[in-house]
Amino acid sequence: MIGNVHKALWVCSSGAPILIAFSAAWLLGKSTYTIPVIFLSVAVLLIVLALISFYAMENRLAVIAVRVKKVTPNDKIMIQYALSYVLPFTSIVWDKINPFMSLIVSAVVLMVLLLAHSPTANPLLYGMGYHFYEVETENGIGSYTVISKRAIRNKDELTTVIRITEYLLLDRSGGR
């Protein structure tokens, strides 16, 4: 499993589209460049670090066998992400941003996401062609999220995974 630093990077990088949407809204609404350039730079940095971390994780974590009872497509988490996080930021441009309050709110959200056992949807992977599946295993745990580039149509197609976090797995069954 990944450590807390990688998990924090994973959570933070999922906010990159929010920063990009906010930058576009700010640029269109205010016609100033400083804030959008800062936010876009942070978004690009988060994306690059997340990709480096993801590829390192793919090669370093152990592959484990899994016995699946049920597989269900779960790409709806990306729709929920877009509707609940990105779209509201495309229409919000504040005249006066309170950086202290923004930092406090961001820190609280980060802590909740880091401590939660529920996996965080990361739109970067969706953009790279990965799909999300909800999996119930034979050991009785019924809410693993599996990330896979393959279309999984049968529970028997999923035999090996990499455990990223407590309930987030990466498919390795396709011989990769």
C-alpha cells in the first residue's frame, strides 16, 4: 500500500481540474492573469507529481491474488466528481479571496479525505483511459474500488491486483 505522502498527493492531484476550472473562470471574469497562472502552475505540478507517483507505485507495489464474487462498473464517481466539485468552481470568482479561510477549509477537506477509508476519485486516471469498478470479494469485503484500463465484463477476468490503499485496487490481471 502507498504511504501517507503518496495518499496526500493522490488526494491533492484530484483537485487539479478544480484549479484549472477556477483559473478559466477567473480569467474570463476578471481578465487578470496572476491568480490563473498560479493556479494553473500548481495544477500542472500536481498532475506531474501524481503521474510520477502512479507509475512508481505500479512498479513497486506487490501484486496480490484476489477472488471476486461480484464486479460492477463504477464510472459514475467521475460524474459525481464533475458535478459536485468542478462545475461550481467554473462560475465562482471572488472579489476578495480570504487565503486564511481557504487554507483552513482545504486542510480540513484534505484531513477528512486522508483519514477516510473510501477511495478518492481521481479524474487524472479517468483521462488516461482507466475505468472504475466496484468489487465484492470472497473474503466478505464488498466495497473495493478497482481501477482498470480493461473493460471487465466478468468477475473471473479479475484475478490479480495491486493494493493502493485500504479499499482501492489496481487491476493487474491482463498480463501487464
